Amino acid sequence: MPLPDLQAYHDYTLQHGLPLWRIEMQLAQIAMLLDAQRQPGKTLRLKDYLIKPVSAEPENDLPDEPTPEQVEALVNAIDFKPRPKRRRPDTEATP
């Protein structure tokens, strides 16, 4: 995986959560909906149905932008070696 793709995936997971977290969120919403239908007057909160509750302000939970040293440490930790670009053979036709 090229380094820009790895960084893009990292940024995406910070904004949208990992697939397992999204599934947990959807299941919690379903459970809350079913409970609201059983007990119409009760005040319900989504965080009561989550295994690991999230804060009310998720944007504050995001870490700061990684420094170049942190990126380099990550690249070294996972032994990242980008693939060399393929060279295209010359397409010029010889007469």
C-alpha cells in the first residue's frame, strides 16, 4: 500500500470510524428504537446502548495532525517499503 493511501485510510477511519464501530453504532440505534417503542415516555440516550460510549463532541477526540517524525516512526515500525514505479518500455516503433 503506498504511503499516501495509508495516510488517507488513517484519516478516513478518524472521521468515519472503523467498520466494526459503525456496526456497533447501528445496532445501538436499533436497540434504542425498540426500547423507545416499548417505553414511549422514557428519555433515552444512545450512549446507554453502546459498549464503549463516545463523547458528545467527537471532533475534540481527534488527535492532532501527525508530525513528520511520527510519520517516519510509523513507516519504520511497519517496515514500509514503497514499490518502485514500473518503467514503461519505449513505444517508439523502429523503422
